[in-house]
Amino acid sequence: MQFNLDDVREQFPALAITDGNVPRIYFDNPAGTQVPLGVLGKMRECLVESNANIQGNFRTSDLVDATITEAHQAMADMLNAPSADEIVFGQNMTTITLHLSRSIGRLLSPGDEIILTRMDHDGNVGPWLMLAEDLGLEVKWLPFDTETFEFDLAALDELLTSRTRLICVGGASNLLGTINDVKQICAKAREVGALSYVDAVQSVPHVSTDVQDIGCDFLVCSAYKFFGPHQGILWGRREVLEKLTPYKVRPAPTAIPGCLETGTQSHEGMAGTLAAVDYFAWIGETMALDYHDHYRHFSGRRQFVHAAMDCLFDYEKTLAEKLLSGLQSLPGVRVHGITSPDAFERRVPTVSFSVDGLDPEKIAADLASCNIFVWNGHMYAVEAAKALEIYDSGGAVRVGPVHYNSVAEVETVLNALEDILPRANAA
Ligand SMILES: Cc1ncc(COP(=O)(O)O)c(C=O)c1O
């Protein structure tokens, strides 16, 4: 069976909600996705049947321990991690990164160089700037081309030196939608002996993610962006994780991953994350049969999840194509991202645009009055918004489809904009 949108949408109760008979159209997905029934059920089950702290000597604690073990394994499958104990759960990407940056900092010395990018979300910038300030590190910036919306990797070669210790880069931009060549960037980091930290928050919901193929040292993502609950997840290469000094309290475990999972975790969040991975596996098993061959080297859930991601990517490309061609035909609209269909392999369907002279907040509010949910502003991609010179003018409007959106919903947002933009211009 091929991708079946009706079957997919039935899994998401939120998609059926209307307000005064007007359906909700969710294009705020890069800020957080809706959740399928399996996630809701698993979280409920966790809270009803196994609501206890971990490693006690009684039934509910045994059950939650089992769920936590399964959740680590599910994320190992999702990211093709060599082992489940390299998966670290935490509150969200930002908190994990702030926390882990302290431990990574113990490996660095004053005068060491780190490379940050002008494209990344501040979750992969701010924590490292603070670390640099604390330790006296030198920060170098990798720019992106504001015409192509991609990095020029020759520019990275110019930045790398024998003192480079760390490169922090995003898998996909939450503002531009660009998918970055993290494999090549991590290879360049390795050549000079630097560690690499990949913020995959915006790529994991859209593309198959294989940490072994990427060759990074750390990769971090957030389940609430891929149809799970509010939960952050980090993968770290075992040799590197074991070298870190964990910031932890004394009685906490000393081995990975427990030494990095501080305090009492969100067990229901891990349960929901497990179910989100199983949701992808369901798609892979039932709708992505044509894609199984891409992952013959995997088996079981791992193969299904990765096949599902390729299948969903192809479907999402049709949404991106429709959205981008429609936006480009609207007068005055400036898309901040790749628009050429030839390059759609290098973008997720997240599309940001602005209209000269119009406040993005006003456009988002007008769409909200039609029950169409989009984001506006700089979306925490502070450096990118500054590079595009939209930081001081309210940023952009971001329309972010995912695989549960339909072509009809894309048409609805385009029709609404066709109506809204001339009115706003005239006002
Ligand atoms: C690319 C990217 N990185 C990091 C974050 C921060 O994620 P979290 O909310 O899990 O801290 C976001 C959130 O939007 C994001 O889009």
C-alpha cells in the first residue's frame, strides 16, 4: 500500500477539531506537531499503570523501568544508534544542550576555537556562546549565502585550524528549511580532530537520520517536533560520552546514559516518544513498502522507521512544491529559502516568507482569523534573521507543513493569503 493520507489523519484526533465549524489548519508544525492516538494511549498507560519512580522493588516500578528501556531502544532505532545506552533523554533540546555543554567544556581550554553557524537556531548557539565566555574560547562563525540559503563549505575550510575543537551545526534550518550537508561538515571536523554537535530538531521530523552515517559525535532532537510529547533526546558517541565529566548529583548513576539524565525524568514523555517511533514504524510497515529496499541493511522496526521517513519525505515534497509555487505567484512575497524544485532534496517543507512593508505578525493574525495556524517572527534563528535583514522588521511568516497536511490545506492557506495580502497592503 502507498502513503494514505486519510489513514494517517485518522490517527490524529486534533486534526478533526473545528471551531465554530471551521476546521483547524495546523501549519505551526516546526514549532510543535500534533500527536497520534498511539502516543496518547502510551502516555496514559504509563501514567495509569506504571506511575512510579524507577528502580524500585515493586510492580509499577518494574513496569516503568521496562518502558524506559524500550524508549531508549526506540530512539536508537530512529537514529540508527549502535546502542540504546548512547541515547540520553532530557527536558528538551535547549536544556540538554545547556547541560551537556558544561561537560563538553571540561574537555576545552582557553584559546580553543569553536565554530558556530549564522543559520542555526539559538538552541545550538546561545549555550556555546556562554561556554565560550566562561572558558575564554574563540568563536568563529560559518555564514550562509543569503541568495542560495546554503553554506559554502569552502568557507568552512577557511575557518578550520588545528585549534578547532568543536563544530555546532543544524541538520535543517527552522527558518529557511535548508537541509545541511552535515555528513560532510562532520567529516571536516573529524579531519582536524574536532567534535561535532548536530542540532537535528528540524531534520528528524522529515528525513531518515543515521548517526553512524553522518559521523557526528552528538545529535540532539525533540520528540514534540516529530509527533511525540515534550521531550528532548540526545545521541552521543559512546567513546565521547564516556570521556565526559557528567554534571550530576552524587548518588545518581555513574554509567551512561543515567549519569547524564539528571533528576527524575518525564517517564510519560519517554513512553510517548517510544509510541511516536512506533507510529513511524506503522507507516513504514503498512505504507512504505516501496521504500523497504532503501534500508535492506536494517531489520524490524529500524527498517520500517527509516523507510517511512523516505516515503514521508517524498509526500512532503509535493506539499512544498505546491506551497512554494503558490507563494511565488503572490505579488510582493519574498521566500527566504530554496525555491527551485531541482533542489527540493535539500529542503524540508518549512517555508518562511515576508512581504515588504507588511508586518509578519499581522499576516499571521489574519490567517489565524481563518483558523490557519502559522508562526511569525525570527523563530529564535537570531543570526539567520539578522543575515537576511529581517530581524528588525518582525522576521518572517513561517508555514510549516508535515505529512498529515493535505494539498487542499496548502491551497486554503494560499487562497487566504491571496485575499489577505492586498487588503493589508491597502490598509
Ligand atoms: C532547529 C531548532 N533547534 C532547537 C530548538 C529548540 O528545541 P527545544 O524546544 O526542544 O529546546 C528548536 C525549536 O524550535 C529548533 O527549531
